[in-house]
Amino acid sequence: MNRIFLDVHALQTVPPSNLNRDDTGAPKTAVYGGVPRARVSSQAWKRATRTYFADENLLEPSELGVRTKKVVEVLAQRITALEASIGDETALTLADETLKAAGLKTQVPKRKADTAKDTGGTPAPQAKYLVFLSARQLEGLARLAVDGAADITAYLKDKQHKERAKQIADSRHSVDIALFGRMVADAADYNVDAAVQVAHAISVHRTDTESDYYTAVDDENTDEETGAGMIGTVDFNSATLYRYAALGVHQLADNLGQGLRENEPRTEPVRRAVEAFVHSFVASLPTGKINTFGHHTLPDAVVVKLRTTRPISFVAAFEDPIRGDQGGHVREASDRLAAYIPDIERAYADTDTTLTWVLRVGPNTLKLADLGTETDSLTDLVAAVGHAVVERLEQPA
């Protein structure tokens, strides 16, 4: 299969906010171009993207997975859903043994074990690390456990059944596993290379962190009682962010294999995954301190590139920080991109097979319209990208 990359670039302004905190509670920052910038980590926006799939019903539950240490409890719930006659404690045992047969290590956390000594009961084992399993993998392991429920230990000692457990855990990956990858520390065979790389979003200009001093009044205070019931501070900043993600469509296709539905073209699951990712990455938003700041914004501009050469971030357009001499940052940021993108693609001969789509809002982003095909809505952009991906996948290698 030919190498196919999808680059997604976005300019998004957020008002006073604290989308992604560091260990002190302050907004994350980075120095770039010699000045401090606002920063939102790749992990924060990847999680926002991943949860958006389910929140907005962009993909069916059967096409998604769950990432948790509580994988034994999750699998036990699947087992009892399949066979109601199996009790909760038995289901936990079946789940634990099945996961161990698949090569995933579990143990009862020491804290829970110590608590159980005082309160009684049997705490559920947990994985030592976050385990990412697809809905289909959990379903297959649950059926295997139910089949061997009469004597699960003897059942899983059978080499055929043990190999079956391993095969189930490493096939029919969900879309989110195929996109974001999977790492299992002590079972490297289960690792899945991520098809998506997400950059840390950074501001296109210098950003300084500010502090908000707040007070809360006790509603039951009398007129004679002065002072606040609570005082504190919260750090924040505001920024126009450059956001970037690169999706290896060929890697995504390999990860998905034949997909999660029967009797459909091999390009169909890839198309759905690509469209869901583009939609989610563009529209999602980390929710750190969102009740405090209500930072509900969407990008002012989105540029999507489909190319056969390696991915290209355009962050260097902002290595010299924007000063805001025009009264804001969006217009100059858009003008910088509109000038920088053609120059770097021309210099590296990256124009012949590259397709470009632009989604923009307002007059400040007008110059970006000349970069490629302008789309009227996110829905149109997603559909155009999905159609082009299918065409590229169907071309002979």
C-alpha cells in the first residue's frame, strides 16, 4: 500500500482559560522562538478527541474501546451480560483467569487488599497499567470465559483455548486503538503502533500567565458577619493556538485490518475512522476548568492536507512570535500561514500529489482561501476528505 498522510492544521482562539494544568495548577507553557507560549499537551487533546467519538455518536459503540486498569471488572460485566446465571464473584474469577491466559497481568491493589482485611469481601483484581481493549475483543474474551465457566482453570490450560484468548485480544482492533495505538508494558506482542501523531498546541504569540483572586460568600452569613467564606486564586491565560495532527492513513488501514463489520469494502472502515478523527480533532475541546472559564470556542480556520510525502507541520510560521500589532492575532496568523505553506511546499517539491481543503470563518482568515478547495462547513470538509482517502486507497500501489 502507498504511504498516505493526512495533516490537520487549526487556528483556534481561547479566552481566559486553563485547559491543561501543570503540577502547580497553572496552565502549561513552553518556550518557542525565545518567548513563553501557552501550551496544551498532546495527551489532553488526544483524550478530548477520543471521548468526542462517543459523546457525539460519530462511531458505533462496537467500533470503540475502553482503556482502564479495571479491565477485570469490565470483562466481568460482559460475562454476566452474556450469561445471567453467573454470579458477580464467579464472573470476576472467570474474567481474571481469561485475561491472564491472554497474557495480561493482574493483581489486587495493596490498598484494596488491606481494606478488605478490615471490611471483608473480595476486592476485584486490576491490571498494573491501563489496558486498552476494543468492544469486540472484550466480547470475544467474555464468550471464551462463558464457554469454560464449568472449570475455567482446566479449560484455559488447553493450549488451543489459551491461544484463542491471545488471538482475540490482538485482533479486530477498535477505531480508537487503531488511531492512537496501544502499549502493553509486559506483553509487547500486543503493542499497536499509533496511526496518529498529535502535536502540543502552542500559542502563535507570547503569553503570560495571570492569576484570578476570587472569593465566595457564605449564604448564611448575617449582616454582622464580614469576610468571605472562601478565598483562593486560579491561574489562567488566553491565546490563539496553532494545533496540528498527522494521520498515517496506511498505518490506520493496517491496524484496522478488515475492520469491524462483515462483508464491507476494505476501504470503508478506514473512511469512517478518518472522517471521525478529522471531525473530532477539529471540534473537540479539553475541559480543564471549563466550569470556571466557559472557554467554548471552535477553530477560526482549518487546513487539511492529503499527501504522499512525509507529514509537515507549519508551526515554523510562528517561530517569530506574532506581536498583535493589528489588534489581534488571528488575522496575522492566517496571513503567516497563507504565505508560509506555499513557500515550503514549493521548496520541497510537495505540490504535485497534495490535496488541500480549507474551512475558515470571518474576514480575518480570508487569505487562507487561496490555499485549496474551500468548504462551507465541517460536515462538507469531513465528507470531502473521506472521499479522497478512499480514492487514494483504491489506487494501485
